[in-house]
Amino acid sequence: MDNKTKRIAVSGYYGFENFGDEAILSVLTNELKQQGFHVTVFSKNPQITGFKLGVNTVYTFDIKKILHTLKNSDVLISGGGSLLQDATSLKSLLYYLFIILSAEFFKKDVIIFAQGIGPIKNPLGRFLTKTALKKCKYITVRDEKSLFLLRGWKLNPELVSDPVWNVKTDEYNPGGKIGIQLRSWKGLSQKYLFNLAGEINKHFSTKEICIYSFQDALDLSLCKHFEAHLKLLNPNIKTTLFEAMSTEATIKSFSSLDYLIGMRYHACLLALKYGIPTLALSYDEKVEKLAKRFSLPCSHLKENEDFNALFEKLKALQSSDIKIKAQECIFDFNNILNNINS
């Protein structure tokens, strides 16, 4: 078959209006379309995904159509994100394994794309994951923990950068705005939020405070709550709440931020791509690792956090230094494309 007519099915946490996953999908589909491949994405919201990205789509839970698509595809790309784990739910893990195992049943090539693997505590889930991955043609993972886990399973994964490093950004033009990006998290106390609001008011009361919800189902109520905290402390503080935004609109809006105080990994990553000085609020080790890599101040969400020291470190960061490091973080598609074409 001519490589240009190869049919690629893409499975992941797509169509759920999560900025990070939608940005990954945008980067992936752009690359596949540039290569002339025929792309079908499994999406929770097939109409919107198809319209935005110009690809064929199938509803995530239309099993009959998914099986038909896999049977008529040449390659399944599974990822990116953290699909193969049961911390969210065993049901979610089994769904993504079903897609992979079905593709393998139809003797299709399977590529694992920039995934974080684990934790998988359920014995059946662990067994099925090992079984599915052993038959994959090519595995790429986004962190060392996944790399060592799969090596322990006698697999040979490749460690890669996050695909979102490849998003196209606007020209950076800081305009007196402070970005705040929060997500709901069990370790986030009211006292912590109130202290954070107080510190923002202390350092940035004359700036416009831009509060970002990156996935409205999880972030929006907390963002509204935090905005109310800020207004309670200072009724004159200027705030703007960003919700229900497209991937493109979010990327564009970051171009005018002076600083970002961010929880979500991809919020911090997008800021760093621009060279925006960032204070990371770590709810997960991937956020902490990103902060270490870029020498960012990092809060661990403790009530007794020394915010004053963190904010002073934030203000001391140099945009030019961040940009230089960020330019080294590119996702290389060559091995993915070679494995599709071989």
C-alpha cells in the first residue's frame, strides 16, 4: 500500500474539553495530515473534534463503529496522556486496553504515543496491560517512571518530550496580566487558597488577574471560588475568568501574561514555551519535575507555604533564560513516522 494512503485510528482522552489532551491531539493530527495520512479520531464529542481538526471522527463509546474503524485501519495510535492507569478508574483502563487489544486482534500495528503508564494496582488490569503492550510495534512514554516500569516488564520503550512543546505560539507581548490556573484537588485547602489570594493581592493588585479553567468540569467551580476570594480581599482588584475556551484561544491569551501561577502541567508547559516566569503549584510529580527542569519556584500546596519567598523567586526569573531551555524541548515525530511507514 502507498504510504500516503495509510489509514490511522487515534484513541485517547479526546473530546472531553481538557486543554492538555486537545493540544496533544491538535499537534498529532496536524503532523499526520501533513504526511497525507487518512486520520480517524475516537472522540467524546465527534462533531466538534471533526470540525476543529478536519479529521474523520467516531464517538468514543460507539463500539460497533470503533471496531469497524480499527478493522479498516493500518495503524492505531493510542495516546497521549495517562490512559493506561487505574487511579482514575479500572473501567477507564479496560476501555483503552480494549481498543489496543482489538487493533492487535485485527493484526494492526499499534503505536503508544507519549503516554504516562501506571499506576495499575488491579492484577487483571496489570496482566492485560502487559499483554497488550508486548504486541505493540512502538512504545513512547513521557516520563522516567513509565520508562522504568516498562523496562521491568522486558519492554523497550522510548522516552520522549511532551507533544505540546510543538504547539505554535503567538509572539510574546506581556501586557500587565497575571495568569492563575487552578484545578480541583483533594489536597487543596481553603486556608491555602486564601493565603494564595492574599499573596497575589499583595504583589499584583494593580495588574489584571486572568483566572483560567482548563477543563470546566473539574476547574470552573474552583476558579469562581478563587475569584470570589480575591474580590473579598480587594473589591477593586481587576479579574477576568476564562472558561469554555478553545485550544487556540487559550494559547493566544497566554501571549500577554507577565507571570503564570499554575497547577496543571500543560498550563505551566504553555507558559514556559512563551518564556513566561512561572510559579508551579504541584499536585503531581510531573509538575514538580517540570519546575525542577526549569528552576522554577514550586509550591507543594501546604498551608504553611512561604509564599513571600516563592513570589520573590518568581519575580527574579528571566524570560530569556526560560525561552532558551524551552527551545530544547521539541517532540521529534521521525520515529513515529518511520514506524507507521515501515
